[in-house]
Amino acid sequence: IANLYNVKIEKSNAQYLVECVGQNLQDITIELQKLIEYAGKGGTIEKNDIDQLVIKKSENVIFDLTDNIGKRDVKNAIDVLHNLEYSKEPDQLILIMLYRHIKKLYIAKISNQSNITQNLNLKPNQAFLVKKYLNQARYFKEDEIEKILFELIGLDEKSKSGDIDLKVGLETIIANYCSK
């Protein structure tokens, strides 16, 4: 599509766009049109343009959140969390998405290479996610991932019984982990 409008996009940036938007062709087309208009005829779509202009799916923003947690970058991790909240994602959904993602990192960490796609329940067209999960899993030790999973489970229970506000609990877990 970009070639039709005489706009260039490197393969790595096209893959990054798909990672940000998801695999729904309609969503990709909408976001690509926006980028094409921004780049203009004869222009080039850069990674920075994608970061600034594309609306990322919440599921994909969780990768950003987990990247920042793994790098122990508390400021950016909390910023990503707040951006999810500002985009009207319910705190309970954020907790569920984060738990599922951390669980997949754990699976990636303990799986052997030959069956990781199957263990992560990925479809054949999602094989590119294996590399992302493996890269993120490297930030964490196995016991750290287990601890975060148990903390998220405990937070879910405490928030449902009214012992803690879910938003505060998520921020606390992130801050505690990043400060280690």
C-alpha cells in the first residue's frame, strides 16, 4: 500500500507496525493510511512516526509496560500504566492483561525451544511473538516472574475484598519490582 502512494517503509518498521496494531488488516490499513499521509509522497515512514501516530492495541501496550518493568524503569513503566488508564482501560482488565503476559513470559522462560510456540498457545501466524517473549523473559529470573505472578493474584484478591485499590496496587507492584 505504501508503494502505491510512493512512500517507503523498511521491512523492520512494517513488522513493528504490525506488532503495535495487531494482525487485523482493517486496523493495519487505517494506521498505515495515517502514516502515509504524514510521510507524504516520496517520504519514508520511520519507527518514531509509528510510535507517535499509531494507536497501539492495549494488548500490545502490555509489551511496553513489561519491557519497562524488566528494565527496572519505574518512571516509564508507571507512565505506560497511566496511559492505559487514560485510554479508559479498566484497572481489572489491565491486571488481567498484565498477569497473562507475565505468565507467558514464565512459560517462555521454562519452555525448551522446540515446543515454545505450542506452550504459549500461539497460532502459526503469531510465531514472531516467540522472539518477543523470549527477549522479555531475559529481563527476569524465574523466581522473580513467579513472585510477580503471586503478587498479581494477591492483588486481585485484596482488591475484590476492598483491602486495596487496584490502581494503587498495580503501581505498588511495579514500583517495588523496579526498585530492586
